[in-house]
Amino acid sequence: ALSSIEMWVPIWTLSSFQPGNEHCLSHTVSLEDGSKAMIIFDNSKPNPQIVSVVGALCPHVGAPLESGVIHGEHVVCPWHAACFNIYTGDIESGPSIHSIPVYSHRVKEGALEIEVHPETKAPIQVKRPVSPPPIDSSSTKVVIVGGGAAGHAAISILIENGFAGTISLISEENVLPYDRPSMSKNMAKPMEALLLCPDTYYQGRVQLMLGRTVVACKTADKNVVLDNKTSVPYDKLIIATGGTPRTLNVPGSGLGNIFTLRSSTDAAAIDAKAEFAKHIVIIGAGFIGLEAASYFIRNHEAESVTVLQHCNSPPLAAIFGESVGKCVQELHESNGVQFLFDCVANEFLPGVSADVVGQIRTTKGVIPADLVVIGIGVVLNTSFVQNAVKMEQGEVIVNHYMQTSNQDIYAAGDIARFPLWNISGTGRSEHWAVAQNQGRAAARHILGMVKPFRTTPFFWTMQYGQSIRYAGYPVKYDRIIVDGDLKSRKFLAFYISDGQVVSVVSLGRDPMVAAAMELFRHNRMPSAAELDKDPSTRDLVSLMCGRK
């Protein structure tokens, strides 16, 4: 049979190897079917040893993995720090929802060959071994509440690891899980391009309860009650309900063309109104507001885009500090955005039409506004579990496995307060990749796969085609060390607490944050004293690859 015929083709010659200082090197080659493969080899010995041959592009958005960081068993994407195992292709850390392919290869007569399909010439992937879960899951009912990053990631882990029980997904939105972070960066992106997986992925695997909310959790009966009074039984429950955008309870808040941005429906409505808006006002200078401002400037032709900041600090200063926040402010101002600081909206006033906003009365006076986007944070959706699990200020307290005070209930994503694994204290994050990794950790624990959540929090924001990347822990810092130039927007900032680096931020310095993720993972991040004494230690890529 044709399927039994082996075909091996050469893709690289060992004689073309160029020694370098890195312990692990990589080389990308084009394949006959049009795809690309990345060869990873070990440079620690006199002759190069092929370690693995994998897909060359990150499945998330197509970043070249060769530009990332390869260390040990991991390759880390240079753009969004997705981490993959180079031997199995498995996702070690999000935001990618797909693993990377690992190709069958061999060395013959001085050439590296890969096995390809005789007809299509597509490279043949090494089959990923799937072991049955450590526990018998055939009679287990897992209910996941929330169709966002954490919920979808939990489903993927259960399916990919042979879970034999039933999976139910309850989601407030009447659509399949989709890429929510893309919305504020590109509001015109159609739903079919946002979906994380097609509907066929869920068919026969997941019972979908879309357009439904949970109003009560009855732990004694082990069921959740939906808004249509249906009871859904569970053995294990994962709560990943995120938050609802805060609104402004001021006169005129019911006028038209005033939006929050949370769902794909919101994004589509805002984008449609922006097509005709002359004066766009964004209330709140957080990530959502700033990404929206960037989108409006680059894709619409409003006469003005104004951002209202309630305090006198630069945007994002609470997270990045005054100096980096000022850099972000100048990036926006150079593109035409106006900021009003110490400015609070007190009333929305109608415009030409009595039922649509036309102006805002603020503490700085009356400003024109025929489209308003409010981005002032969220209210956590946890009221239905307040008597079911331990909570503090609306946040659900979890352990390293995302398990709550009730051993059968897990929480992940925005709502979860989790222990930080290599520094003291706890944290909470409202970022996509963190939610994904927490959903994976919860699902693995249900499967009996004891693998705690120990991923360094990471997020990125894209503004005017420039990506600001952050890796680290949401704790207070007492000092910032900046390597590079804030004015030219090419820098790496180290945030210090008690002499220890707790987080890093980069702009225009790829793949430094990818390297930071690995340094945090292996507890090898240099101290503040080392960064001060030897500036070469600030080159995290060289430090990670053993060149320093």
C-alpha cells in the first residue's frame, strides 16, 4: 500500500554547520511542500548533534521560532512567549492553543533527512504518545463555567489527554470560545477568524450550553443552576467566569454610542459607529483603552481621539512606573491622541439626536464626544459561588493546582487569587496567557496529572504596530533599572523588589522577554546588584544561552 512506502528527503547537510557560542543552535529551512522546519542542534560537542526538527513558526500568530530562545527542552516564541517542548511539541505555556509539529528525521551520509508523504511531500510528524490519565475518568462529569481562555484551555487538556468522562461548557456568550485579546487590537476582525477552534472540535466531545449563565452553585447536591432554572450536575467544576466591564453611573449614561468592550458583539458595534464618529472619547487609560485608541487612529478618520485619565499619572504608570508610562503616553501623543489628566466624566449630554451622546461634562469642562468607549476595569463574576468556596473581596482563593477550598471546585483566570511560586505572596492576573495556563493546570489536576501552575505571568499589548511585553509577578517594586533608551522606544526595564527582579518590560527588544520567561522558570534571573555591577547581565538572551 502507498501508505507503507517510506520517503526520506535531505533538507540540510552537516558540513554547512557554522559553530557559534550558543549551547543550542537552530537553523530554518524551507520544505518542498511550502512549509518551513527548524533544525535544533546541540553545540556543546565537537560535532553538531541534531536534537530535534520542528515546525519553524509559532502556531499562535506565526512568529519565527528561530528568533526566540531555545534552552534545554524548551523553545520560547519571541513575540508572545508561548513555550513548547522541542521533543514532543507540547505546549508548556500559552498563549498558543496548538502544539508545534515534531518531524521524523535521521542523519544519513552526512545529510539530515526528514520523512515526507510520498504524494504531498508534507513532512510526517512524530506521533505524540498519549498515555491514559492516572485516574479512571470514565464516569466523571466535568463542568466548565466560562468560555474564555481558561475554559477552552481546560477543555483542550482534557481532550488531548484521553479524558473519558463527560465535559460540559456553560458560556454566557452565544458563540464558541474565541480570541478575545484580538478585539481591542482589531475590532473589524470577523468572528470566523477569532474562533479558537471550529465547531467540529467540540462535536461528540463537549456538551455546549451557550448563551446561559450560572446563578447558583449547590455544593451539597454538586450541581450548578442556570438562568433558565436547569440544574447541571458535576463531579468536578472549573469556574472561569472572568469579569463584567465597569460602567459609569452618571446622568446620561443610557444614551446611545456609549460602549464597554468585552465581547465580539461590542467590538463590531463600536467599529461600526467609529466609521462615522468625529470625536471619539475613551474613558480609562488602561490596556483596553489604549489599544482602542491605537485602533481608532490607524483605522478611522475621527477629528479627535481623546483619553480621559482620572489621575495625574501617565497611562499604565501603576504597572510600568512613571518613566515607562510617560514613554507610552508620548507614543500615543505622537500619533495624535490627546490625554486629559485628573479628568472625570460627570455627565453625558445628548448631541444632534436626543438619544445619542454628543458631549461629556467633565471636571475639565465640556468636551465633544459622539462615540465613547469606557475601559475602567471589571467587576468579577463570582457572586454565584460566594457561599461555595473561600473568597476575599470577590476573588476566589486557590492553591498551586487552581483548587479552591472545596476540593471538587477549581477557579482560573481573572477571578483566581493564586500563590506565586518562586517569590512570596499571592497574585491575580487579568491576562489571556495566564488564564490559559491556569485552565490547563486545573484540568491536569482533575486528570490526576500532578503539575502545579508555576508559569511566570506574561502579557503583551500592541499599539501602533509596536508590542510592549511584560513578564513577571504582580507585586510592588521599589526600583526600576532601564537598559536602553526610553526616548527611542527601545528598552528593557527591570522592576526590583528587595534587590530581586520581580518583572521585566520590553519595547523594541525582542526576544528579551522570552528569555526572561526562561530565566524566571529556572530561577536564574540576575539580582539587582548583578545588573548594576555588570551591565552585560542585562542581555538576557546571552545570559540564557550561556554566553555570559
